[in-house]
Amino acid sequence: MKIGYLGTDYQRSPLPILEKLYFSPQAIDALKARVTTQSPLQEWVILSTCNRVELYFTALDLEKGAQWLLSQWAEISKVSTQDLESALRYLTNQAAIEHLCRVVAGIESMVFGENEILAQVKDAHARAQKLGLTGPVLNKVFQIAITSGKRVRKETAIGRGAYSISSIAVDCMRQHYPDFNAAKILIIGAGTMSLRAIKKLHALKHPQLAITNRTETQLDRLCEKYQMRHIPFTEWSKELLYFDIILVATSSQAYVVDTYHFVARKNTKPMLMIDLSVPRNINPDLSNFPGVQVVSLEGLKQVADGNLDKRKQELAKIEAILEEELGQLTKWITYRKKL
């Protein structure tokens, strides 16, 4: 069994590089169209999140498969092969599998022990299965990795009180505004990250929340449940300067909030803008406007680092669980070789 890994994450690559390498659904389709019977890949799964872009694959010749992937990835992302190669890490076989298990366990995340990554890996594998990209090898590898991730969260304290990116964004808001309840907050986007932020803000009984989203299906029900004001997507830019805090988390491939939205701004009241999107949805040049602070995922890492010690004490238990699960995979590999 030959398994390869090509990828990078927030530790290896800055956000401007990550967002170039991000695999949107369209980019996944573009790569799928290039994987023919003539290409060296057999099975493959793409894991593309706000903090990492990783590709797991099988091939009879891993080196040939990795080089082929590099050239295709470079063309799709419009990054030179040389720049791409310097950004990515290449792992094979046991090292690739161990890395996946550590990722699913949450110990490679920006927020140590966060739970979001488990669901993201499950979704990535399910999407690859649905597209017919996986087979017995990667299905088994991902099954073991996901099982180990579930065990880690059940059998250790890593997930108790664990932050998510969204909850850290809310903590960033509270640090920025001493009189937090007086701050008027606009959420742009209604996906998972936005919803988690909304749930935390609602639990804090924040009184001044508004939301806008390009797709408005079920948005009224969401607003009623969490006591938010709904702003139609065609109207939110007219009200933008009314708010103190803007949180953006959408799947847009371009800036949603840009400098032209601030042309009519006549005051310099403080405004905090938090961008949870990859690629970024807030133009970072907005931080040059007086009073405006733009915080991206990189900026949230400092907030995340403050609550690590207790969860990192669980590392020995976590690694014992991963070793046990990897042992099960080794037995399966040995059995397949005998067939």
C-alpha cells in the first residue's frame, strides 16, 4: 500500500499563500477532470479548510504521483511549481497516515483540540466517496483516522472547554470592546462558522445582532431563534458604517467587504472587522482607514494561544490512542498483503 500526502497549513504557510492554494469546489472539479486513466493517481481526498490545504493520495509510484499533482495544482492555483513545492510538505506511507490522525485529533490545529476539524475531515472523505475518488485503501485509512479522532474526544479532556475559531473571534470582540453589549454586530454569512459565532453571542445575551447572507432560505427562522435582525443581502452595504463589529465568513472567492464601501465614511469611530474566510473576504487594506482594525485568521492565533496548557497535558493519552488505532491499520495492511 503506497499512500502519499502533499499539503500545507497555518504553521508552514502564511494566509496569503494558503488562500491561493485553497481548493474550492470548482477547483476540486477541475482536478477531478484531469485525473484520467493515464494519470498516476489511484485514489485521492482533498482536505481544504481555513487553516490547511492537504491532499492524500495513493499511486503505484508515489514520486511520480506527487510530481504530477504538483504540476496540476500549480496550474489550477496559478502558482509556479517552484513556489508551490516550497510551500508544501511531502509525506509517504506511515508518516502520511500518522499526520492525518494527528490532524483529526485536533493536535495540529491552530486551536489545539478544536472539534471542527473532525467534522471537516468526515465531510472531505464523504465528498470524495460521493465523487468516486476513493477506494478500499483511503476508505480504510480515513475510517481509522476518524475513529481515532472520536476516541480522543471521548476518552481525554482535550475537548472540554475547547475553543473553535468562531468562539475565539467572539473573544476577540470582547477584548476589543470593554463595553461589549453596546457594540452593534453584523454577521455576513450563514455557514457553520457564522452559526457557531451566533450561538456564542446569543449565549452571552448580546442584544444587537444583525445578519445578512446571499441565500436567504431559512434566514428568518434563524433570526427569530437567535433574536437577530435580518438585512437583505442587497441592502447590507448601505448600513455597514452603522455597525461597530463586522464578522465575515462566506465561501466567496473575492472580497465581500472592500475599500469602496468606505468611500462615504465621514467619521473615524472604532470599527473591528473579523475575517474568518479563506480566501479572505475583507480587503486587508481597510486597516489603513482611521479607526478600522482588520483581524484575519492569523491574528486570531494570539487569542487562541492563551488557553492551551490544560489541553496539552492530554497529549500523552492522545498519542497512546493514535498508536493503538494505527496498530489496527497495520494489521489490516498485513492481512491485505496475504490475500
